[in-house]
Amino acid sequence: MVTQTAQAFVTSFLTRCLRVHIEHQQGDAQIASLDPALLLPRYRHSQRRLLLIDFEDTLWERNPRRQHEGKGEGIPTEAIEVVKLLSEDSRNEVWLLSGLPVKTLDGVAKDMPRVGFVYVVFPG
């Protein structure tokens, strides 16, 4: 049995996520399509679920130009509502992985008290 600290686990996990993200950006990653027919029955019958959601560019297409124009991030209400709905199910533990500015995430967090936030910084 291998044990590790929470910090070591998170560091390792995020490092792997970053590596896959970079490979995906370069077109090297082979990611299988999600099969809802296999996923949904397991989801419905699970007692506990950990949902790690890449917030921007997954739930909506982020426009980085808006940030530079000083107009804020423009997070669609629909994206926030999806996360809130998932967090209302007591079997779900929802965490958002995001590279949005901390100020922006603080504002979003006020509307989603049952959601955890992980601020991710991508190099470059």
C-alpha cells in the first residue's frame, strides 16, 4: 500500500492534468469519446460522486479578449446554473478547476457555497 500526503496527491494529479492538457493542445493526445450509455447508469446508482469540472472552455467557450478589454470574464448564467444544479445533489461533491482570476472566482463562489474551487495556473 502506498500512502502520500494530500499535497503530494494534488500536485501529482494536477501535473498529470497539465501534461494531458498540453498534449491535447498539441494534438498528440488520444482521448476517447464519452459514452453516455455507459456513464449514466453508473452515475444514477452511485452513492458518492466526485465531479472535477474544468470550468472555462468546458462549460462555455471563454473569450480571453474580453478580459483584456476590461469587460470581465462574461461567465454565462447557464454555466453557473449547471454547476449549482450538480452541487444540490447531496451525493455529488463538486470541484471547479479554473484559471480565472481569483477575484472572479470569489464572486462565483458566493453563488455556489457547496462547490469547491481549485485555482490552476498554466505556464506560458
